[in-house]
Amino acid sequence: MLKKLLENKTNLLFALVLLLLLILIRAFEDTLFYDPFLDYFKENYTSLPLPKLNSIKLFFSLGFRFYLNSMISLGLLYLIFRDSKIIKFSIFLYSILGIITMVSFFFVLIKFGEEHKMALFYIRRFIIQPLFLILFIPAFYYQRKKEL
């Protein structure tokens, strides 16, 4: 019993550390990542032209941020579910969804940028925020409960 209680405390501590890392990524996004859209979307962007940007630098910055959020999210999923099948499936989903969101973002940016600023805003949110984690936890929890 004591061992199980201690193990749960350790898991909780690791989960809190991973959540803290996600918070720190968000808190220091201005200094850690190149993203001219950070300030742009904080202002009245509907009346402003798109900011000047370096597409290659933006691509790698967004990709790196997505990768960091994904790795931390996978760690949290592992702590919560302790199931290698869920982790493998999550890696597959993160890979596919990462490619889809990055391609979508740059497609909209290059082809329709000025006309579809809201689409850029929302696609970018899926790249820079751990929103997939918020979707995966209840989905995997429900799946696990359904199997029992």
C-alpha cells in the first residue's frame, strides 16, 4: 500500500513537472521562438496587413514548438495511461496531425493570407498549443472505460 501511494506521488510529481514545462513554453514563447504572429494576433489584426516574416525560420520555429509540446504531451499520456499501444498510436497521430497543420498553415498563408486571417489564427493555435493533448486524454480515457 505504501509503495503504491509513493508511486502515485512520484507520478503526480512528474506530471506536474511536465505541465510546468508546457506552461514555461507558453510563458517564454516571445524569447524562445520566432513567431511574428504572436504580437500580430494580440492587436487589431483584422485591419492590419500580415507581418513581414521569414518563412523558413517560421517553419522551423513552429515545427520545433510543435515537437516540444508533442514530446511533453506524450510524456503526460504515458504517465496517465501507462499503455504502449496508446503511446504508439499517439505518436502516429501527432505525426500526421503535425504534418497536416503545418502544411495547412503555410498553404493558407501563401495562397490566401490576407483574406483568411482567422484560418491562420486557428490553424496556428493547433500548432503552438497542446490542444491535441486536451482532445486525446478524454478520448483515450473513454476508450479505456469502454473496453472494461
